[in-house]
Amino acid sequence: MLPRLVKAYPHLTNQTALGFLHTILYNSEFHFCYTPHAAGLAQVERVHALTARPIVREKFVWVQDVKNPDHLAEAVCFYDDFHVWAKHHGADVIVVEEASDVPHEMIREKFEKRIFTRQQQFVRVT
């Protein structure tokens, strides 16, 4: 997982990536899940000060081999964990599929087809 983390976040070195992972293990704002063939990370976030409830944002759900159905089955179970964890934090939204190896249809089935889409505009600061 470490090489993939460094590749996804090129500003990290192996050492800083390990430090980050060590730090989040004891931080209640993060939920890290892993199995022998998959890893997932979610974070609880406050959208802004005027929003009463936080959201949970999937940071990644990665599998060792995306063509292996058993590896995907391990990873899709993380969404159950994220859902329970989101309820624990009082969140009413989980942002998914921003960096997931799990196919959309598998996630959609996991949440009983209750996935919604919204469009967001942004300006890149240069």
C-alpha cells in the first residue's frame, strides 16, 4: 500500500507517508480499514462552520488486484464500516468514489442504489 500512497500523493516520501499512517491510527477523525488485499481510509470533515452536521469523505479504497473478485469483495465491505462510523459521528452524507478501486455498481448495490450525484464548480488558484 505504501508505494500506492506515495504515487497518489507525490509530495509524500515513504517516511512521511508512514508517519501520516501512524498518526491517523489514533485520530478519531480518520477511519482506516484493511484486509490482506485491500485498504480504505475515510475522514470526518466539517464542511463549514454554519453546517450542523459533518460529512464523511472516502479518501481511498484500494485493492491489491482489481481483477480479483475476492479482493474487491474485501474492499466493498469497507463501505459498511464507513457507514457505521459516519452514523457514530452524526454525519448524514458519505462522499464516495473519489479514489476507489471498487466499481461503481458494487458500491451502488452496497448502499441499496442510494448514491446521488452533485456537481461542484471550483477555480484553480494559480
